[in-house]
Amino acid sequence: MPSRPLLCVDDESSNLATLRQLLRDDFALVFAKSGGEALDAVSRHAPKLILLDVELPDMDGYAVARALKQQPSSNAIPILFVTSRNSEHDERLGLEAGAADYVSKPYSPALLKARIGTQLKLAENARLAQQYRDAIHLLGTAGQGQDADTGAHIWRMAVYARVLAEAVGWSPQQAQTLQDAAPLHDAGKIAVPGSILQKPDALDEHERSVVRQHPQAGHDLLRHGRGPVFRLAAEIALHHHECWDGSGYPQGLSGDAIPESARIVAVADVFDALCGRRAYKAPWTVEDAMRKLDSMAGKQLEPRLVQHFHEALPQILQIKDAWDSPVA
């Protein structure tokens, strides 16, 4: 597959020739001398980066940048302004238009190449991060089978878990990692036959034993993933059915022996499961759900976390209302 080119946009042929001389050994290049040509070139070539002058004959570079950032097909392409406009005001306009960087002429060739390299690396990191999020989404959804209501539950519950984590002192970054990991808590259900997961009647003893294997199955699946999200997800998957009083599974852990990540997810999971609609039940009221959490404190759930959930309830309800509101 051919490499995506760099697009160089400047109305001066001499400036384009300079860029060609500087960059041709490292990149495939496409050139444009007007805003219209630039927009057409982006549509035809999907460049991986754009070097853009401000002064163009038909529209200024700021307008070109704004147009590109409004299109889903081009809004992720990094734009570097390369221009003789070097005032602070000009630079601010460029960044506000969506540019990733702003280089003033005359520029150092080494500096320009370094800036290009930095932006390409950042763009690649963003692409990989999106693939990472997509993988998490697929795994989380796969663990929920065919239940669309349950599918929504895992994402909403994860936001509640982030709020509760911050309420008990986790840093915003740690709490966000928890939110990213929490939807994978039931990934091990991939190993449970659909005939059991979707059975409308009570499970028999054998079927219950199969379901109780999903925490270990989820851990075994996720522990091979790289990065902090998968490490935390594996921990949560293994322990989210442990109970504060030691009556849970698979290891019968109790109290602080249960990782805090799993204890937090357990509270968020119960609340959202109660308040959510399922094929087999109507949603509980918030008041009834909170009373149920209180009755589980000291048994299935950690009392301290239930109390913090009470204190965070206004924020939790804002999130719940946003999820429950129909999209216009």
C-alpha cells in the first residue's frame, strides 16, 4: 500500500520548490497553489500532513484549515502553517483554525523537519489509541451477548465507576483508566454458551457453575493485553464478583483483600443494573436502588464506597439523565 503523501500548499513556486528539495527524500509529496486546489488535493490524496501557507489567492489558509477541520474525512489530518506571517495574532488565528503547529518563514530546515516528525508521531499515536479504544469496545460488547440494554449498561456503569473513583481519591488519570477498563469486566462471558446467558428460566447447578467460571476466563483473556487499561481490566474481571463479607467468587476474598478497582465497579454495576431496563424487569427508581445498595453494604459491597456513592449521587444522576434523554 503506497504511503500517504504530504501536501504542500503555497502560492509561490519558489517556496514549493524549496519544500520539494527539503522533503522529497523522506516523503511522497503533493503540491497545491490555492485554497481550492488544496481542498481538492485532500479529497483525492488523503495526505497524512499538510504544510499550509496563510496567503493564498482565493481564500486564506485559515479558511482552508477551518474547512478541513469541519469534515470528518479530514479533521484528523495535522496542519502545520508555514508562513511569513509571524505575529502572535497570526499564530493565534492559525491555532484557533485547527492547526497543530505554526512555523514562521524564514525557517530552519532542520526545525521544520523536526516539527513535521513530531506531528506525524502524534498523529500515529492518536490512531493507535483509537484502535485500542475500538478493541476495548468490541471486547466489552462481545461479553454482553445480544442484550442491547446490557450493552448500554456497561458504558454507563463505567462512567459511574470513574465518578466514584474520583470521590475516593483516585487521580483523574487513574479514574479515566478505570472507566476505560470497567466495560471489560464481563469479557469472560464470551466463554459462556449463549443458551445459558439467554436462558429465561432459573439456571440449574451445572449452568451456575459454568457462569461462575467467567471471572477467571475474563482474567485469562485480558491479562495478555498490553498497557494499563488491560492490566486493570484483568484485575476487575477476576474480582468483580467477590463480596465484602467473603461470600463471593471465584476466590472468596473479603474486605481490603479485594482490589479497590473491583470494589468500585461492583457498586457502580449494581446501581446501574437496578436502574436499567432489562427484558425481564422494569427499571427501579433511584430511591429503591439506593436502599438496595444500603442493604448490601457490609455484605456484598464495601460500606465506605456505598457512602461515597450517596455523596456523589447528584453527579451520578446528571450522567444518568444524559444517558436516558433521547438524542434529538
